[in-house]
Amino acid sequence: MSRYRCHAYLSCLLVAGAIVVVSLGARPVEAQPSPATASPEAGTAAAAKEPTKNEDGRYVTEDGTPSYKIDADGTLDWYTFSGYRRYHAECHTCHGPEGEGSTYAPGLVKSLKTMSHEDFTQVVVNGKKSVNVAQQQVMPAFGENANVMCYLDDIYAYLKARSDGVLARGRPAKREEKPEAATKNENTCFGRS
């Protein structure tokens, strides 16, 4: 038996040429993501609702909802890039690569077309259960998971950029530098300050 590259919280083994995942519903991590670029039609959508930068360097909409910023050269703001990283560390095992969904959980790219930031937060914090004859969907509560809660707005911004069609699949090729405020907020959230 040899180890296979898999999600950090799963145990994956290579046995007789087959990948054995020791956690229900888990999928191996893709080894080579493609670089992200904005879609051609994305420019008009992004320009229509230019977010503003707040005091922490995070982009927000007029009402204070976390948002994203992608420059003309494809440079992504730090917090949305952080959301990409955190989504793939904590969420993609169930919700699929880039939020496209899986047989195990729905696609968040589609859900965020109609779901508000408040509803997204409520579901992530408290979980959701929808069990009936046709389906069994159970989203666990992540309200006490610092690896999710400390980056919840980042994850939302990443998924919203994907949902709005301005961020392609794969790892973003360019990003802003990490703001000092992001490091301070992380340290505070994890109790390291």
C-alpha cells in the first residue's frame, strides 16, 4: 500500500492500483488545476457593480457584503484568493471542485446566484438538513470550526466570483499581496494575538 495525495482530512491509500478513500463521500484532490482567467462576458458584470475597498483591504459592495475585485490583467484581490484556498481545504470534498457540485452535495456556484450572504452564512454556521423520499442532504454546522469561520467571508467572495462568471475554474494565476490587516485578523481569530 502506498499513500495517495488526498484532501488533508481524509485517509487515502493506493491498493492494487485503485484509490481507496477511507471517508464516506470523499474524492481525491486534482493534482494539476488549470490557471484561472475571467470569461470574456465577465468584464461587463464586474464593471456594473464595482466594489469598494474597506479599511481592512477587503472589497465590499455598497451594503457591506463581501465581494471580489479582479483587475484587467487577471490579478485577484487577496481575500478572494484566500477564499479559493479555504474552499479547497474545507468545502470541495462535498461541493466539488470550484463549487460545481457533486453527487454528494449541491453546486454552490449555482446556489449563490440567488442566495444572499446572510443565508449563506446561516447555512454554513448552523448547517442544513433536507431529508425526504427523494433526497438526503445534510450539511453539517461549521460554526465552531475556526478553519471555516475565520475565512467565511473569503469563501463567500470566491464562490460569488465563480457564481457571477468572472472567475474561471482552477487556481488564480495572479493575486494581490496579503494585507497586514488579514494577518492581524487571522491571528485574532485563531487566538494568536
